[in-house]
Amino acid sequence: MRTLFLAWQNPKTRHWYPVAKLTHDASWYTFVYTKGALACPDFYPFGRMTELGAVYRSADLFPLFANRLLPKTRPEYGDYLRWLNLEDEDADAIATLSRSGGVRGTDSLEVFPQPVLLENGKYDLVFLSHGLRHLPSYAIERCGQLVQGDRLYLMFDTQNEVDDRALILRTCPPVTIVGYCPRYLTKDFASLFNQDKASEVSVTVERVNPDAPLQLRLLCRFSAPWPKDFTPFSDEWFSPIPDQALIESVAKESRLRKTEVRA
């Protein structure tokens, strides 16, 4: 089973909240709202999924997510996969949304994957640098000079008036800010840096895309040892609003209905 979260940015405060969770198994997509949706009074449910405590199941990807995928018929689709460092055979809906964030210029939503423990005992996550459009032109130029494998460094921006837990991405040398880590990843990243094996934590350039829009310009990879007692996205905001018993009950009913249809 693969899992994605949906983050929503409050247009008033510019703060990000994880508001929903999407899981996919071999046959079904399951959508639930998370407690991050309850944390902000300005948040409203999406489309016809109006009940925050409900469990939504579908054999097809929900339009909320499907509409964030670039159609394969678009002429720039090949470039799009190149910018995301994906091969066509690997670019299913979940993989593409995980890399691209499902970003559209018309709203304030982003999609991101839940990390899974790799066989080598690592936490490994690929993400796009945020905030490049707010940086001066020399920062954009510095991005263009980076190559795959270059080391990047994290730096707390504790005097940031919008987000005092912001994590800056910088180069060295020369020291240049080349964006920010996504807000919804900063707690995990900070926790992994504060472990015994912090020297093994790394942020590297996965891909630089000089011909891409700024939101797809710099693809990064965060890698760290996975501590034994570590749980990614452990904040309550990531927890589903429906209890696990309800989620499992709806899943069971869906499987039975599908069996009946096939029979």
C-alpha cells in the first residue's frame, strides 16, 4: 500500500496544514481527512467529499488528485517526466504526484508521499525546493550551476515571521540560499538531524531543470538513517479523523462489493 498526504495553505496566514490522506492498494483508493483539517477554521472540504469524518473509497483516482496529473497527450509530457527524474514505465499516478507535488497555479494544495523504511535502513525522500520565486536572480543563477550529487545544507530560519521552523536550503561554497524545504517536512528533517547518526544525514541535488518552471527547477533528495523509535509524520495533524475501525470496515465492504461484481 502506498500513501500520499495533501497539504493546504491557508491564504490568510500562508501556513501549511496536512488536511487529507490518500492510500492506494492493488484495487482501491481511500481518501480520509486528517486532523490538520480541524486545526484551521478557514478550511473547507473538497467538492462532494463534504463530511470530514467519512471514509471515501473509489476504484479510480479521485478527481481532486487526477486533475493534478499532466495528461500524457500534452507535448511537454516528456520534459515533465525528465524534470521529475522519472522513467515513463515508473510514472504511474502515485509516483508522479509524489515527485511533482501535484502543484497547480490556481490553488494552494500540494501532494507529498509518506516515507517508508528502505531495506538499507534509510529514510529517503525526494522533494522540490520551495520559494525560489521569492529569491533574488543570483539565487536562480546559482541553482543553474548545480549538478546532480552536489551537497546542500540545511539552516534554520528562526526569525522567519511566517514560519519560525522554516528550513533553508543553501550551497557551500559560495554560500547561496537556493530555496526552502517544504513546511510539512521540516519536523521530520529536524528530528532526523538530532539523532546520534546525524553525520550520516545528507541533502543532495537530485536534478536541476534550467528549462522548467521555478516550482520544478530544483529537485532534492534527503537521506538519513531511520532510528528504531522513529515514526514519520507523527504530529496529530497527520492522523485520520475517522477511527481505524471505520476505515477497515469501509475497506472490507468495498472488497465484498468488488467480489460480488466480479462473480
